[in-house]
Amino acid sequence: MLPEQKKIKILFRHRSMEMGGVEKVMLSLLNNLDKEKFDMTVLLSLNQGELRNEFPHHVRKIYLAEGKEDFSKNYLLQKFQLFKRTRKLEKFRNSPEIIDKEILKENYDIEIAMTYNDFESVLQSTNKNSKKIGWFHSEIDLPKLQPLVPKILGHFPQFDHMVYCSEKIMQIMHRTYPNLRYPPESVIINAVPVDEIRKKSEEKIPDFKNRPVFVSVGRLHTRKGYHKLMDAHHRLLKDGFEHSVVIIGDGEELTNLLSQQKKLGVEETFILAGNKMNPYPYIRNADFFILPSESEAWPLVISEALILQKPIIATRVGDVDLMIENGKTGHLIRYETSEIYEAMKKFLTDKTFVQNIKENLIYIDKQFDNQKIFDAVEEIIINLAKK
């Protein structure tokens, strides 16, 4: 064991802890990096989200502002609290030295930005001796990302190391911007807590109505493709293929999806179930899993569905085609409503095809080697700390 003062001090920066893949990745690192080697702190901009109290006991959590969960229920007072919080965060953004001197009150060997949204806060740190690591999860050529790209490109060269969560994300980055001055880089896929997922999946939930059931878990965002999934679902019902769809998640697209749901008259069969602290029983108890996304990197939820041995329909985005063997451990499609329709129809009607997938998933555990992932992260941190 290393003496306390010899531990490498790591600071993770992140906005908040709403349920999501990045948040799960960070919690996985915090739970599995060697606590005898590393002294870990998380600095949240907002103490907000379903996972905000899920940090392991040996990790120090600090936050800059209260989350919405701590706001008053009174509408006017809530508005005032939100205004006050916005001003407070602006002060920290404009004077980052306040964070180091008054909030953290100590220096760190390593500072980590978990997404590109955290890049600026890490790079603005007044601790110039710390080594900076960035985590990148996004397809840089995605049209909706373009307004942010100039800032991201400016940040990249300032890091001491960049970690990509998938090989394809790194390839797209280099292909799109071959002349960017890149820091040292690594591809480290997301770790998956196999035993924990299986154990949590056994939690009892009310039985689904309107079998068979397709389930999906993800943020309600346009790039998740739930509007196309709903159109395909509606068409299948019209064509006589009875089933239901359950979406676990929340987000800014909820209002639009509720409107579409009402317009199509599928309120009883396309269920927007909201966030769940434990989504695994919903995956386990569904008949199929579906990921209709326009873009992804290395979607953790695909690994979770594989571990729970659920037949999967997924779009060919990010590294999904490395995670799923098409026709054997799942069914891969393009981001088109017609292909979503045809894939769901195949799952509903071709029992032999689905049964073959189920049989191929029996030994899927061999695909996951978490210790290799944690060892790779630890090696990057230790090597940087030596410099």
C-alpha cells in the first residue's frame, strides 16, 4: 500500500449526474480505480441528477451550486433560485481561481474532463502543474455538433492526453481534422459491471401490458431516433402486428414525443416511462431491446442489453457493429424509419431468427474484460503523474 501522501490526487470535473452513459462510466471508474493508489475527488457544477448520491464513500464530492431537486416548490421562488444559481456559475466561469482557492482548497496531480462540455472548466484550472485528461464520446462530424466544433478543436491540443471511448470516434476525428495537433491518445471502451447488472435486473417490477414488448433506454433527444421509432410502431400496429414499446428515459424531446404520441393515438402502446434508477429489470422483462439512434459512440446500454441476453435491433452507428455481430447476436439497420419497421416486423414474426440470437447470447460474457479497461486507465494516470 502506498502511504496516504504518496497517492496520486485526481480531480474529475462534470456538470451534473443525470442518468446517462457518461455518468455511469465515471461512476465505474470511481468504483474500480485502485483507491490505494489514487485519492479521488469529483467536482460537479450542479449537485443534480438521479445519480448524484451514487458516489462510493472513498470519493470526495464537491459541487458549485445546488441542483433543481433542492429548489423550492414555489414557482416564483424557484425562478429566483435559478437566476441566483446562474449568476453564481457565471462568477465561477469568469473567475476560475475562486474554485481552486475557496472551493477545492488543494491542488491535484491529474484533472479529468469527462465530456467535451467539461473541457473548458478543466483547462481553465489555475493549477498549471496538473496533467489534463479529456474524454471524448462524440462523432465530430455530426451536423448538430457543428456550432461547438471550433471550441472543441481549440481545446484538444491543450490536453496532455485524450481518451476516446471508441475506435470509430477517434477515426472520424482524425479523418475530419487530419492537421489538428493531437495530444497523446488512447481508445478505452466503457467498462460494464456484469454481475451488478444481472443482480439489479432481478428487482420486481409490474408486468408489461400489450406483449410482445420492445424496450429502449436513453435520453429523450432527437438524435436518439425515438420519433422514428414511434412512426414505425404506429405503422406496425396499423398493419396488424400487435406489440408495445417502452422508453426508459427523460429529456428535452419529451414535449415533442408526447405531442406525436397523441397525434398518432399510441398513448397506450408507446409508453414514455421516464427515468428509472434501475432500468435493468425493464430490459430483462422485455422481449426485445431496440436502439434507433442517429449517432452514438460506444453505447453502454448495448452492452447492458447483451449481458441480459436480450435480442437487439440497433442502428449501425459508432462502434455498434463491433459490439454486435449482425444476424448472430443482434440485428443491425440503418437510421431509417422503414428499416426500423422491417426489423421490428422480423423480430415479431421470425421466431427461428430470434431464437438463434438468444442461443448465441448465452456465452456473451466472454466479450467483456473490465480489468483490462481499468488497468489501461490507471497506466495513463500513473505515467502522466510521473512527468
